[in-house]
Amino acid sequence: MRFKGKVVLVTGTSRNTGVGIAALFIREGAKVCVCSSSPESTAKGAAELRAMGLTDFTETPADISDTAQVRAMFKTIREKFGRIDILVNNACNQGIGPAFEEMDPEYFLTVIKTNLLGTFQVSQEAVKMMLKQEGRGVIVNLGSNVSMRAIRNRTAYVSSKGGIDALTRSMALDLAPKGIRVNMVAPGYIFTDRWTKLSGETMKRRRLNAPLGAEATADDIAQAVAFMASDASRNICGERLVVDGGCSAQHMPVDVDL
């Protein structure tokens, strides 16, 4: 098991990809802390993990946009484990909303506070712990392919993911000499509970955007995160691993490539 005995914090574990990432680390021997924005949403993800037969995890709820809650979460981690080896910054506000000209600045700020500020301050607290321990640690941020190829009516979300691109590089540059590696996984389409509300025709059309013809599963993303967190990537630092079925490689999908 690649992560036996490692202490891992995965944010955004109420459902979907976060649960998949947490499940992989638990199966590979890690002591996993699962975090969502409230005790109720964290418990929802925990119930999914238990339904898979997985029990070696600790619930550490926190709204990552709230500095006090983030610090309280790390106080719990310090008291229980005394260290943190891997941080996975998965929590995300999807920012599905209005067109640019109709977007309220407060809405824009809400998305930025979760996705960018949240990633920053969770990482900062983790780094404070890592710097005091042998072996230091690894941070994997979850970005998105939209940071390079924007999608419509998602200005706040796209902006936040572009910020995470830059934040990842900056963190890597500052922290690599201190023994902490920072990288990013940038997904494209991921099959989540949102897909269950789409028509068959819409799903079929979406899949044309990926040359492989399929969206990622939660486990696809989890496997990429695990690689970046493992010793197999020990000489990779400040990089962006895109997991999008080839979406970013093509200029136009096949039905409009005329």
C-alpha cells in the first residue's frame, strides 16, 4: 500500500470526486481526514465511505473560506495525529451562474473565497505543520482544464481555477527548497450526480468534446491525485496534470471540425 500510515487531509468530501479521492487513500492504508463545509455535509460523505466498507477516517468539517474554522480543523488534526503528510485541496464552489455582465461582485467573491482563498489558507496551515516534521509533505491542488480553455457563464469559477494554476506554481517555487512538493491535477468533465439530471442526448453531445469519448470517473481523478502524492512523482514539482479525456488536445469536436 502506497500510503500506509500517512496522514492525509482531503477537502470537499461531501460527495462525488472528493469521496472517490478519500476512498482511494483509505484503501491504500492512509489515515484520512475528510472535510466538507459543515458537519452535516461532511457526515453525508462519511456515510458514503462507510457504505463502501471504509471506516479508517476522521471527520474534520470546516468551511475553508473561514480562517477560524480552518485553524480549528488543523488544531483537531494536530491533537489527533501530530502531523500531516498529504493535503488534497479538492473543495470547490462550482460557480454555476449568471453571465459576466449580470454577476454580482459578492457572488464572484464568494466563489473566489472558497476556491482560491480556501486553497491558500488550508495549504498554509498544512505547511506550518509540515515544516515542523521529518519527511515534510506533499500538496495536490485540484484545478480544471477551464483555466486554459474558458467555458461560458462561469467567470467566477474560471477565474478561481486560473488563480489556482498560478498559486500552485508559486507555492511550489517557495516550498520545494524546504522539502514540500506542490502539484496540481486539472480535470475536465467528471461524472457526478449533476450528470444524472442530463438528457441522454446532452450526455452524448458532451462526450464528443473528449476524443476518448468518455468523461472521467471519480476514481480516474483519484488515481491521478495519488500519483502526484506518491513517491513515483518525487521529481515532479509545480506541474499541472490534465485529466480530461483529450478535451484540451483538440481544436474542435468531431461534429464541427469541418
